[in-house]
Amino acid sequence: VILTQFEATLAAIETIFTRPEAAGALKILNTAPALAEGARLLALADMLILNETELASFAGLAAEPADPETAIAAARGLARPGQTVLATLGAAGAVAVRGDEVFRVAGLRQRAVDTTGAGDCFCGALAASLDRGLALPDAMAFANAAAALSVTRAGAAASMPTAVEVAALLATA
């Protein structure tokens, strides 16, 4: 699994996704922050992860999707053949489209202290789960729970939960 985001240079993302060593790897691109010039790289990824703002930007929507159905439609419009497009919807959870399939995970309401790093937490937990062989719906549920826990704590790196904490939340959800 290769996970990167637009905080890396666009040239670096293009290089890593097109190197022969990347063949066979799951290439995940988190589109944060939404950079218009990054649109040319979207097709290089096997999976895109976008938040509501990024989804609106890259899908050409006038506003952020107001509901999961609008997000699903926008994700479908953005997806290339064989590509998974996953939209994080904050407290509303996440949705993903892959071909004709739609995957949903409900939000896990938590008392938010600091949302800094929640998107990074989601992406890292999703990539790690997929690398461990979890199916996409299970990986989405794990990542969603990890991000939900991360917002209950201050800071970015300091807010990242352990796998045991995430499993405990999932057991009670």
C-alpha cells in the first residue's frame, strides 16, 4: 500500500505512483489539501480519499454535499474505471464507490475536542487495515472509529488512538 497526499509535491506523487516498484501496490491518494493542479494526478491512484470540501472541488459541485446520497453521486462522477473513490463526511461517517458497489459507514458521534489530524488518522488507519487484508467495508469502519476517537483529544499526532482503543469503540458501537 502506498499512501500519499497533496502535502507532498505533485512531482513526488507522480514519481512514486509511476515507478515500476509501485506496480501491484494499492496506490491511495488523499486529496488534502485540494489543489486544482493536482487534478491531473487523480487517475494515477487506485483509491482517492476526499473530504466534503475536496469532493466538491474536484467533482465541480457548487457546495459541499449536503447528504450521503449527493456525496455518492459526486464520487461516482469522479471515479475512473477500476478506481475506488471514498468520501469522508465528518460526523456523518463515510461513503465509497467502486464500480457499481457502494459502501457506507455511519458516523460515530463523539464529543469533539480538536479535529486536527482526524483526516490523517482516517487515511492511515484505512491504509493499514487494507494492508492487513481487511475488506473495504471493514477497513472503513476501523478508520472511521479511529478518526472518531482522534477528535476527542487535543493535537494531531498526540490524538492518534491505538488499535486496542479502536477495537474497544467498535465493540460498543
